[in-house]
Amino acid sequence: MSTRTPGTRGTDEGSAPLLTVLPVTAHTGPGAAPGPAAPERADAARNRRRILDAAARIVAEKGPDAVTMNQVAHASGIGVGTVYRRFGDVSQLLWALLDDRERQFQEAYMSGPPPLGPGAPADERLDAFLDALVDRVAEQRAILLAAHSAAPRARYHSGAYQVMHTHAAMLVSRLRPGADSALLAHLLLAPFSPDLMHHLSVEQALPAERVKAGVRELLALRPRP
């Protein structure tokens, strides 16, 4: 889904990078010039934020299939030509929306306030991380499900998954020194596959709080020897 950027942020996990799919430039559609992204002007950044927020509202209210460039332009109060120049087409806009939310999620668990961010005990951080992951998948379930359905195994090779896996493995290694933290991190993240989360939240109609409680109960089924 995402690829790693050259930039990094210092955290207690080291310097794991944030992610990007679309460069932050005035033109990200087909025909955009390759190479490093130019610094973004303040007005361009404000417009990008308004466009992404408008697209997010449409997805939340009507689903990703309802997103059109004209609707996003109307909802954001920005000319449709600017929306096209900035994102190219609906597909690129939806990928940019996913990437934007992924950046916010990473900021929260890598450098935000505790217990999700640094400064809390590892067990509290792991609980907070898994809770936040339930919310993250639920928030953009429809887009994530569409991406997962198109390429089910691509999730495990994406930058987003790799950074989450590194973070989960770090917490597991602190809780269980000597354990196979890399494997356990994969198993911890497995229930958050978009298709399972869709089944639980939509087909089974389970609220997010029940899913969070279930994850914690699963982790507590067998006490440490």
C-alpha cells in the first residue's frame, strides 16, 4: 500500500520512517514529474488538507464508491480543476487518503502521548496500540477491504504493515524477552486483516469495544508459565 520515505522520526523504536504513497507536490496525477517532492506552499498544504478531509467525510457517510472529484470539490469548497491537478483521479485520491490516515496513526503510536506513544509500560502500550488498530481499520474499512481484495498478500509487503510489525515486535520483546517476537508480532496483527474486521463489524455487527475486549481476552487466555 505504501512505500517508505527517506525521512525519519526519532522514537524509542529507533528511526522507523513514516510512509508516503503520493508525493506532496502541486501535481500528483499521471504525468507528474518524477523525483523528490518540492517544498509545499502553505496555501497548497491548506488546500490538500481540505480536499482530504472532504474525501474522508464522503467515505464515512457514503462509502468509497460514492467519491467523485466533483463531489470532493463541492464538499471542500475548492475548484474541481485544483482537485484534479492535485490528485489526478479518484483512485489516487483514495490512496492519498489512506496514506494520510496512516501517517496520523504512525505519529500517534511512534511519538504521540502515552499510553499509545512512548512513556508507558510495554503492556499498556500494546493494549493501546491494538485498541487504536481496531479503530484505524474500522475508520477506513471499506477502502482497506477494497485494497485487500485486489491484492490479499500485498498487505504483508506494504510499508505500513512493516512499520506496525516492527512496533509490535518491539513491544513483545519487552514483555517476553527471549520470545520469537517477530513471529508473535505477525500473529498479533493477523486478526486485523480487513476482511476479518469487515466480517466482525458488518456481518456480525460487533461494536468496536467488543472487538477490543476480545483481543485483550485472547491475549490473557494462557498466563505466563
